[in-house]
Amino acid sequence: MEMKNFGQAIKDGDTMCRLRPLWPKAHYIKAAAFRSADRNEEALQEYFCCLALKSDWIAIKLEAQKILSHMVSSVFVTDGLATSMQPLPAVPSSRIKPSFLLSSLHSSLPRDRAKEGCSKEPTLSCSKFKDGNSYILPRSENMNSGLSSPFVQPVLKRKWTEDAKGFEPPNKQLKEDNASSCKTLPTFSGERQVPSQLLDSADFECSLCMRLFYEPVTTPCGHTFCLKCLERCLDHNPNCPLCKENLSEYLATRAYNKTLLMEELLQRYFCDELAERQKVHEEEMKELSNLNQEVPIFVCTMAFPTIPCPLHVFEPRYRLMIRRSMETGTKQFGMCIADELKGFADHGCMLEVRDVKFFPDGRSVVDTIGIACFKVLSHGQRDGYHTAKIEYLEDKKVEGEELTELLKLHDSVYDQALGWFTSLKDDMKNQIISHFGQLPVKDSDPQGNPNGPAWCWWLLAVLPLENKAQLTILAMNALKDRLVAIRRVLIFVTRKRPR
């Protein structure tokens, strides 16, 4: 090759291919020799052999594309004359095989240009029809400027005369047939229609969920996924699911902007499939937002109504759970402590998200507050996190003499709790206040809240009790029983033990 002896180089490449027919580099060297000898068609065949053996060889694809572009463009511009290609037959797939393309090129090459009856004009060449009024102008100026697309349609122009009113261009019928097979679309200036047989919804499927794209987003590495699918993958690993490129910066900025072009294509060509996909998504969101049938459960610590409960979320399953609670608009989930047999306890507290702060690595700090107690009716799972069918708890209301006794007990236990909190050392008292806030004021109507007065839950959260003991008091649905239990605990922690 260095000595410009391309004939001998071709023989050497042929020997290499014969000795090692499955070695892509042998075919590449032979193709390079053919290319240097201006034998492009034979070089193209060898490039195709390379791609058959190694389909991801990008450099070979580019070289083959250059040869194809050169061969096709030569069909349009040859010796200054304009020639036309035979129309490609309609095929069910939009992917055209190289062998089919080459056969189309060879069949379209003119064999005898002297018989075409063309006449040269001073400025440009033309091919006149029999009536002498219509002619085809070549895109020679585009070819000279380096037009890369090989499929350049010639421009049909016609002089309008009275004698030629009945004349129709030869390709008009073909256009009408294609138009009838296109999907009905809104027409805009400059918009083109695509035959329906060339469209396949499988080409617009997410590679993660294998369904039609919904809210498509494109990563910096150029891959498109459904927004929800990509977020779930990034919960586990900050790399692209396809090419494994690191997306840590993309995750940190959370710049999940929808791919507008993809959305426009889906709305224009697959509106029915997109409507069905949206219907499925809405049904999933409706199911997730039912906070009785399938409540997401965060298995972690004890939580109580009206008491703040800050959470550090780092597990992928709970990232998904928190995100879904925000997307559905409920902003709620259940909190239960763990249970060795059932997975989580039979009673818990519903939490409401007040604020979420995300970190660049995907972790988050979630500020929540307790809103209601519940009883678990059945345990379940969904996408890795626990779920439950629940029943909300409310304190039984009393009247008459029972109410009078309840009010006396309420005031007595509150005064006892206030005395215990006041007797604490300043540093301990400040720690409690910084975490849980001040002791709530005494309620004038203890039965006004379905779950009882707020100060009871505040006291239950700060008292030195084990989780199982706290859970027992949380499961009570009578305010009197809860007050009696709290009084026993206060007596125990304030009792002076002998030295």
C-alpha cells in the first residue's frame, strides 16, 4: 500500500481473507486496497463483510456510507446530464438493506444515453416530455455544494398552457396512493406525511419497561427512556442503563427535561397508542393514591400524630416510595416499626411530607409530621417496599359522668407531665425542645381531635420508653386508657429510687 502497488495489495488482502475468513481486519485491509484502486463496489462488499463480522465498527460504517453516497450521487450527475432513479418499491419496513440499495442503483443506471432524446441548454440540462412543455430540473447546485443525502428527488416543473391542461405528472398517482395510506394528520406548511406501513410503535418503546414512551427524557449520552423508568434506575446506580456512562452530574442537577421532539412524534403518529398508555399511567396513579387499599409503609421508627418525624432516605425502594407519594399528590405514607414475623407491626402512624431536600447522589432528607393512627388489616409489597391495607383509628367519645372523670384525669396527668418536664436539667430540656418543640398547651376539649390531645403524643415521644411500650399505647383507641398508661410511666420516671 505504501508503494502504491494496489494490485499486489489486493492479492495480499485476498490471501489474508482466504487464510482467516472470519477476521474482520483482513476484510478491512482488502477493502482499503480496493478503495485505493478506485474499485469502490468491491470495497463496499468487503466493508459489508466487516460489518457482518463486527457490527459495532463505527469507522467501517462511515466508510461504507461515503461510498454509497458517492455511488448514488453519481446517478444524478453524470457528464452534466440529469438522470432519474427508478422509484424504490414500497417495503413493509423502513430499514433498507444495502444489497437492495445496490440492486436499485444498478437497475437505474442509463445504458444508452444517446437514446434519451435530451437537448443541452446553455445554463442547465433537462429531459423534456413528449408534449415539449414539461421538464425535470436537476439539483446540480446541491450536488456541487456537497449534499450528503443520496435520495434527492428531482424537481418537476410544468409550463401551464391551454393544450396541457389534461396533463398529469407521471408520479402523481404514486403520491395519491401514498397519501391515502398515511395517517390523517393536521396539515401545516412545509409538513410532510409518512406512509403508515413505515411506522411501527415498537420503534418508540422504552428499553426499560418495553412500553410506549411516556414522558420521554434523553440522557446526556443520547439514550431516551420514560422519566419514571430512568428515575428508578438512577435510584440503584448513577449510570446509563444502556451504555453505562456515568450520570452523576445529570442526577445531581435533576434536569429531567422532556424530549419535545419525541413527544411531538408520539402525539402526531401514535395518538391512539399514546392515549392508551396515558390511561394505563393514570390508572396506576389512581391505585397508588388510594390510602386505604394500598398504603406505602416506611419500616423504620415510631411516629405519633402531630409530632415531627425527619427522615434520611437513602435506600432505592424508599426513594421510589417517597417520589410516588409526591407524584400522586397525597404526600402521605405510613410509618411502622419492624416485626420479625410479619415484617412490620400491626399499628402505625400516617405521615405527611412537608418538605424534601435532595442531595446530588440521590439521597434526600424528608421533613414529615404525623397526622393519624391506623391499624393494619393486611400486609403486602409493591416494587420492593411494603404496603398495607389499613383502617384509621379514632378515640371513642364519652359523655355524662364518664366525660367529667375524663376531664379530671386529663388535667391531672397534664399537670404531672408539666412538673416532670420542668424538673429536667437545662441541657436535656433544650435538646428535647430543639427536636420536638415546646410542650403543647392543654386542650380545652380533649375529645376534639380524633386521636386525642397533642400533648399526650408529645410526651409519649420524649419519655424514655421502648418501641414496644410506645406501640401498645399507640394502639389504644380510648383516651382514658392512654392517660392512665402515661400516668404510670410518669410515676415510674419521677419516683426517687434509694441509693
